[in-house]
Amino acid sequence: MAMKQEARVQSAFCTYIKLSYPDIRYCASLGGIRTSMTQAIMAKKTGYVKGFPDMQVLKVNSEYAGLFLEIKADKTGYPSKEQKQWVADLNEAGYFAKVVKGLDECIAILDWYMQIK
């Protein structure tokens, strides 16, 4: 099965992180992965919550407690109401959270974030 465009962007972004910032800890949510009904039920029972951002970078700096990105393949992608709520709640809680569109924006936000002392 061919990888969806959003998954390709996220995969390329992971490669960029590994090459550019090999020491930072990050993790992707599995929200965009198609699963069986049994797997979806198990994910929900074990804590997956709809709308959780695609990528989290676990690096505290002087301004934020961590970085969360909801990744869209390109400018035609829009967040769901649950995704918008997660971004708003995370920003309110002291994280930097943003909906990003395309690989270039993913990289630009990460590079900006990593330069904050």
C-alpha cells in the first residue's frame, strides 16, 4: 500500500530530526495510522485520544515546556475541531503547539524552536 502524502511528510521530518538534532527525544502519535476495529478499540482503551498532535518534541527551553506539531501534507489540509482544541490547550499549558503544513514549515518551526535557549 502506498504511503499517504501526510505520512511521507512526517517520515521525511523524522529523518530531518534524526540528522539535525540526533540527541533530542521525540515521538509521533499513531493517530493517522489506519487500524483494524480491534486495534482502534485497544488504542482508545489504552489512552489514545482523538485529535492528539502528530509529533511531540520533548525539549524544554526558556519559553516552552515542549513542542507539539499537528502535521498536514500541504496548505490544502485543515485541522479537525479536536486537533484545534488540543493545539489551544497545549499552548495554554505552556507548550508550543501549532498546525504545520508541509515539510518546509515543519523544519522551519523545529529549527526556530531549537534555537530558543
